[in-house]
Amino acid sequence: MIDVLYFAWVRERIGLPRERLETGAATVADLVDELRAREERYAAAFSDLTSLRVALDQELASFDAPLAGVREVAFFPPMTGG
């Protein structure tokens, strides 16, 4: 099982702050593909990966990062400095 967290507009589009999933995904990109296939709200949230960042167990990662041993995946828009 893996905890998937959604922040900012990703949360708004999906309608959930988090969920616990059983997945066979090997990488973050595979997980995104699984999520997109679930229903339209996920497809909308993950339609443009250039506008998303991902963290694995609270460490920034890339979409080709492996999920082996990961307990938490978080999706969020890029942060802007100020």
C-alpha cells in the first residue's frame, strides 16, 4: 500500500487530499498512468506533468523515479519563491 497526497489545485481537481492505494506501478510515471485511467478528474489533474512536482517520502523526485520501498507519494504544483 502507498499513501498518495494531493496539494493545491491537484487536490481541488481530484477532490481528495489523500488516498491509500494498492499499486503495481514501478515508477511515478506508471502510477500517474494508473491514476489517469481511473476517471476524468484524475486525467484532468495529471494532464500536464510539466506543471506538477512530485515528492517520494517527502523528498523531491522525478517522474521516472522508482516506487520500490516508497510509502508516500505527494503531487503538488511548483513552488514559487518570494
